[in-house]
Amino acid sequence: MEKPHHVVIIGGGFGGLYAAKSLKRAPVRVTVLDRRNFHLFQPLLYQVATGTLSPANIAAPLRAILKRQENVRVLLGEAIDIDVSNRRVVLSDGELSYDTLIVAAGVRHHYFGRDEWERLAPGLKTIEDATEMRRRILLAFEAAEREGDPGELRAWLTFVVVGGGPTGVELAGAVGEIARHTLKHDFRAINPADARIVLVEGMDRVLPPYPPTLSARAEAGLNRLGVTVQTGAMVTDIDADAVTIRCGERRERIPTRTVLWAAGVQASTLGGVLASATGAAVDRVGRVVVEPDLSVAAHPEVFVIGDLAHFSHHTGTPLPGVAPVAMQQGRYVATLIMRRLRGETMPPFRYRDYGSMATIGRAEAVADLGWVQFSGFFAWLAWLFIHLIHLVQFQNRLLVLIQWAWNYFTWNRYARLITGKNPLPLLR
């Protein structure tokens, strides 16, 4: 008996997961391969980094999500190479054959050639990144409580967020809320509200993809939370004690012990592997340039979706690296595979943009739905609703809703835990 068509999906993020789920009734067998055993809801990672949610609130085991889908197998493993001639994915400890391959490996932090900054300024892409950020933020307040030198105290209470996109804005706003409200009565020697939070953005305004009016409202909301926004500013150096920025001809050295990175992404190394194997073009950050149907040129059996794909058809510019893009691409590729098996064709992929949202803080957000832009409390409620419904499991939705309600009425963030290595050597 001939084996069913085998679809291998590399990556259990939004693109990979939605592709797998959309193949539920297809006459195929599906293998989902990921280095982690869970699906992570990345849009809420900043809330783990700032103590609002715990990691388990925004992650769910892949096997639990897909356990009722009998044509899906989940494998824990790492893809290190792709042999397109023989249709094999080479793993760090074996190999996996495929008939159709979907690569949804995502992106990682980009430090613009200064990789040594990663140790000093963690980014925010994984659970480990979020807990490390949380550790550094909370340790800074703990160190300040013990500090007797005024200069050192100011450095511990200065937080620099690099990057004024949605992640940077949300991080800066959350740190402002922690300093002004959450920790208000927790310390005796310091006033956490004295913290200085600096958001550095290279463009002329925060949230550059949004309409200018919403960028202005976002900046005003950040200012109310005590965040100083520096636009048109570039980071030129980061060391253990300070960040150096350049604004035009002016340079400023900001003493700080806590730098949070939200300023750029770089494609997964699998992008380069796939480009070498297929001859596909990549863009300046390593994303694979795909065809109108999301396949790789000259290899219709290989698809790239999500953040790793450079898709600029119909728009002239690459689609943004956001969850809705990956979800729609995952569904599209799954439908295309089913139609191909029936000998049918399908029109090219088209992204339907339902709008963008970013939250600044409690009851404060901005929303651009294309046909209407608004901000404030109702934008915040819309942001909450959209994020809740896109959490994968009902249990996660319920837990997150309860934590949000608790935080709203009490200003408390229950997940303010310093985890990891012994923090005491860092308190000087």
C-alpha cells in the first residue's frame, strides 16, 4: 500500500502550527519538527519579561495542541541542513524524508554586526529571553535598594530600551508601570518611581509603521508613564555600565545597568541553509525570497512561511513579521497542498491586513484598522480581546484573563520572580 503524501513542517510557531491544523482532513501525514516541545505566543512575551504573566500562561505543549489530529506526528529535534535533491531534512541526530516541506523557522535578534552586545542587551524572542529580562529588571531595583553611592544608584534605576517598534513601546510602558505603580510600596531605601526609562528609536517617531497621529499618542502615553522618548537616536556603543547614543552630531553617554533590546531581527540560520541548497535569493536580514505561492523558486515542493519569508508581491515591500501574516500563510499553504493533490490550482497568496495594535500601558493602546484609527481605553480593550482569542488553548485564555483582571484592579504583577543563577554576585 502506498504511503500517504508526507508533509514536514519545520517550526511550531504560528505559521507551522496553523499549517498543521489546516491539514487535519487532508489525505496526508504531517510531521511537525521543532527544537522546543511547545508553541509560544510571542506577542505576550513582554508581559513575561515584566512580571504580568508566567511562561506557562503563553505557551502550550505542541503534542497537547495536536493530540486529536491523528495524521500529525510531533518530533523534538533540530534541522541543520536540507537536501532538496533527495527531499531530506538533515537533523542533528538523524534525517527525515519529505514529499512537501514547509519551513517556518522564524527569526532571531539582530545586533547589526555588534553581536557582543547580546550579552549586555538581551532581546525578546524566547521564554529564556523573557525570564532573563525579568531577572535583570527586578535585580536592578534590588541592587538600588542596597546602593549607597548616588551615581551608582542612578545607574541601577536607569533602564534603556533600544527600538521604538511595538515590542519596544510595550516594554518601555510596562517598565514604567512597574516603577510607578507595581513596586510603589515594596522598598524602603528607594522610591521606584524615581526610575529613569529611556526609549531609543532611530526613526523620527515611535511606531514608524503606524500613522503619525497614533505615534504621537503613543509617545504621549509613554511620557505619562515616565518614559523619555529619544527619536532620531542611534546606539553607538553598549558596555557593562552605560549606553552611548548619537543624535545628529550630539553624543550622550547614559549610565545604566539594564539595557533591553527590541531593535531588529535576523533570519534563522535555516534561511541561509535553504538558500544554499536551492539557489534562492535572500534579503539583507537573511529572509528567503519566495514566489507568489510562497514556494521557493524552482522548488514547488518547498515552502517558506512566516517571519523567514520575504514576500513582497502585490505590495512592493516585504510583509511584516507579525502573527497574522504567519497564520494566513500557514492556512494558504495547507490549502494549496490539498488542491495540488487533487490536481487543482490556486491563485497566489494575498495577505488580508486587518490592522495593527500596540499597547502602551494600563487602559492605553493605539489601533490602526486601516479604515479607522483610535487610541485609549477602547483600543486597549480591543487589544486585549484580539490577543485573548488568538491564544491557542482555552486554559491559557482563562489564565491570562484572570491575571489581567487581577493586575488591572490591584496594579500587582504576581510573576515578579528572579530566577536563574544566584543573583547575589551582581549586587555590588
